[in-house]
Amino acid sequence: MSQKDGFASGFLLGTLVGGVVGGVLGAVLASRRDAQLPADEEIGLSDSSIPGNKIAAKRRQMRSAANEGLEMETARRSLEDKIAQLNATIDDVRNQLGNVNGTSSRPVEGSVSQDS
């Protein structure tokens, strides 16, 4: 019984200590990240605050969106080609295994029927 009591108290103590350490570490990391965020936002706002820069930024966004669409289409086509290749390879292997196991649906040339 004393081992169970020792385990329970150690488990609870470890849970509390781990929670406190994790909370402090999370708070420190979150505060560092929040401190870096406004600096990044100021750089972005100062670049696009001029009307000409706003238009250029919008054009860059439109071009990047068009490029993403083109890249997605290229990736989709490439994936479809690879799938077709895999399906053809799978069919070839099935045919070869069928010939090896004697379950081929088409007769092998030169074979003699044993019905006669």
C-alpha cells in the first residue's frame, strides 16, 4: 500500500510542477513572439502606405495568386500522369502473376489441350 501512496503523491507533484513549468515557458515564448509581430507589421505598413506601393503590392498579390493556380494545375496534371503510370504498372504485374499462377484468362500460345 505504501508504494501506491508514494506513486500517487509523486504523480500529482510531477503534474503540478510540469504544469507550472510549461505555463511559464509558454508565456515567455508567447511574449517574445508578440514583441516581434508589431515590428514586422510596421515594415509592411510603411512599404504600402504610399498609393503607388499599394497598387504594386496588389499586383504582386494577383500575380502570386495566378502563379499558385498555374502551379496547382501543373501539380494536378503531374499527379494524374503518375497515377496512370502506376495503374498501367499494376495491370502489367497482374497479368504477369496471372501467367505464373496459371490463372490467365487468355491461352498461352503453343499449349496443347489435354481434353483429347
